[in-house]
Amino acid sequence: MSRPMADSHRRFLQTMMSNGIISASQAEALHKHCCETHGAHYVADRLDDFINVINAQLQPLFMYIRKGMSEENGLEYYALVNMTETDITRMASDYADNELELFRKTMDLIVDSESGSASSTDILNSADSLRTKKLKKKETEHVLNKFVQDKWLNEKDGEYTLSVRCVVEMEQYMRTIYPDLIKVCHVCHNIALQCQMCENPACGIKVHLPCAARYFRARSDPHCPSCNDFWPHEIPEMQRFQSQSSQNLPSSSRENTAPTTSRRSRRS
Amino acid sequence: MSQRKKSVSASQNKTQRRSQASLNEDEEASFSQVSSSQVQRARENFTSDQIDRKVAEVVQFILIKDQKKMPIRRADIVKHVIKDYKLLYTDIINRVCRTFEQVFGLKLVETDPKNHIYILINKLDPIQGEPVSMRSVNPKKGLLFVILSVIFMKGGVIKENLVWNSLKKLRVDPGEKHDEFGDVKKVVTDEFVRQKYLEYVKIPHTEPVEYEFRWGLRSEKEVSKLKMLEFVGELFEQDPQSWTQQFREASTVDSSSQRTSS
Ligand SMILES: [Zn+2]
Ligand SMILES: [Zn+2]
């Protein structure tokens, strides 16, 4: 029953493969570009239909293009996800064993933290206990930089968080490895790391900051969407996050929306 | 073109080839001795779900190798992925090829029929001005494009010195470490050659030894000569048709079957 793919779809997929992740506004521009390049019929707000055609063909290959939201700016992204990987092998082709171990340790720290972030000091300390091959302080910093450049981590003032790409592509892995630590956002049902939490111990639901901004927008007296207890956190301003449906607005935030060099271009 | 290629690779690495020969024969034998009844029995041994799964695994294996620009060898595919399904190799690889063409717009091409090495080639034409970069915004591609155009404009094969001199004019000195490319000479003679963008071959009977460059197989398949000619034309503000010979070659190659899009 699935509709066949045309060259417009193939070009879209190729671009996804070389970029790993693209923002929703980039995806929209790319959709238009691919349709126009190959003389295909283009309908502006049918991006998800267009992607579904690709996903139908990717499914037997255990891959698909998935939408995710950045925990930091609330913007939507599309990433190519591999379902066969139960480990972080997605990264295996680009990093050495000890670099991968460092990534796992960083992820441990972030998932285990309340803030959904890990300080560079903590990561550097954990690098001392690498079993594969020790990394010097300078090397560790260099590798962390590479993780940020390749869009697996975000960094702000020495605090590292998992990027939207990482959360989208490694959701399966994270759910397997941290079954008790991983909670989902009560509003959008995606993995929640950087978020607010209900303080009712019997409830304790989590809500992403952009989701909280949206959810509590019009409420002067915010209550937990699950247990109805008072919501004790400061409600983030919507303006902090560009509106969800923002189209073709270049993001000014530090989240990686720019098409930086892809994994393809990494050389030793 | 293919004629020339054969003679070039034949003259290359004779000793290396000899040592590989016995290994290849073993592998070759295990492939050629498969009878059709064996294949038939193997087909019955596996469910279609199992075969689907194998096809997916081979596709992923090849994608990763391609991403790292590492050689894609039949021997590795068999050893790491196909394993017990070896009798069905042809069945599986045919479906893998179809998947690459239909889903990804890529073509799996055997570049070395003796050692069974493949590369993935893009079937879609490169397009300028993509809203999101296709296949990475790699400055090395620019370097490659310049070299390919120099080779092309000089008739398809040039001595290496000519390439280095052309690059020097663009302030890329192969003798110095470049900010963007690092070791330029290594990128050109090793990386581009490994990726099949360029051929870099010793000229026979030269003392001291001299090398020459040609287009590699990946370039032949992926780079549009007509577009390259337009680019060079723009650069020198000349009508591409004024280079009669190149223009003729470019138009015949581009209109021939290699760029069939479905
Ligand atoms: Zn949420
Ligand atoms: Zn609650």
C-alpha cells in the first residue's frame, strides 16, 4: 500500500544521512527544494506525509526519520534513527573505543543528575577511570569538543547536556540502559532530562521547560497537570523559546541548527 | 575508458597481487563451486523474514563503510554479516543493490571484480545551492573539483607536477601544511585515491619515478563533465563549446545511460 519513492524523496533522505539531524525549518526548506529539483508536486504543509513515504521504505531496514524537540529551545528537529542499534554503535564509526566510553560516562552523569546536565569537572574526573585507554585532560577536552561539534552534546558555561540529536537517536538505548532513571515529559511524552518536576513525592512528573512554558502559558495559578498540586517552579517565558511553528526562522540560539560539517567529513 | 583502466591496474602492484592471489582463489572457489541445487536448498532453509533481516544488515554495514569511506569488500560482508547465509550471497546482494537504488538513490558498483571491492555511487545529480548541504559541506570537495577540472581540461591524464603547480597558483602548497586540508599531498594522493575520486599511477620507465593523475571511477560516475565545463567556462568567460574536444566528450558521457534516473 505504501506509495513509491521518487528522486525527491531520495534526495531528502541522502541529505538526512549526511547531516544526521536537521531543524524543522531546514526540513521544510529541503522538502521544497527536493520537490522543485525533481519536478515533483510540492504541497507546503505536507512535510510529514512526504517523510512518511520515506519511512515506509526505511521500515524494513530498521531505520526511520523521527521528529524530536530540543529540550533547550523547544524547536523541532528531524533525525535519522537506526532501530537495530541497542548500543551507541551509531557513533562507533566515528570514535575510538575510549572516546565512546567517555561518551557513555558523560551520559551516565547527565541522566543521573537532577539538572539534566554534567559539569566539565565531573566529566574530566570520570575520564580518570576509563578502562579502555586513558585520556589525558587535554585529550578529554578535545573529545568533548568533538561531541559538541558532531551534535551529540551541547555545552554552555562548562555544563554539558545531551543534544536533541542524541536524545532522538538514542532513545531506545537510553530506555534500555537506564530503565529506572529515564522519565518522559508529561506534556509531550518524550524523554525528559532538562525539566521541571512536580514536588509531590507521590507524583513527581516531569515537564520540559519549553513544554511548561507552553502548558502553563495562560495560567496565573499553575497546578500539576497530573496530581493538581501547586506547581512550585517559575514558569519559563514563551519568548525564550521560539514558537513551535516558527518557519524558516534561523535560530539564534546556540543549539546546532546550522548544517555544520557532517560525520562524513571527519578525517583522522 | 574501461580498457585503459584495466591496463593501469594490471601494471599496478604486481607483487601485492601475487600474494593475494592464493587467498582470492580460496574465496573464489567457495563461491563458484556453489551449485544451483545447493542454493535452492538454502533458500528453503531460511524464512523470508530472516532474509529480509540479512538484507537490512548488509545495507547498514555498507552504509557505515561508505560513511567512513572505507573499502567495501565482499570478503568482509560475508565474514561480518552474511555468515551462515553465504550460499544466498547473490540473492541477498541483488536485493541490497535494488534497495540502494530504490530507497537511497545510490548505486553499488563493483570497482574491482577480482578482489570484489564495491563503492557506493550517487545516482542523483549534484545540485548547487542546497538549503541543507548535501553530503557534507566539505572544503575538500572544492579541492577535488579543481583537480578534476585540471585533469579534464588537459585531456584526461596529467603528470603530477602539473597538479601541484595548478594548486600552488591557488595558494595551496602541497609541500606545506594547509589550514583547511592539512597534509595536501596526502589528501590528494591517498584519501582521494582511496575514495576512487582519483587514480594516481606510476608512469612506466621513468627515472626518477614520475606519477600521473586520472579521474577515478567514483568521479566518472558522480561528476557531471558538462557541469564542470560550464564551471570552467564561467571561470574563464568562454563558451564551453569552444573546447570542442572536451565538450564532445562531456555531452556524450552525460547523455549516455550512466545517469539514468528513475
Ligand atoms: Zn515535553
Ligand atoms: Zn504532580
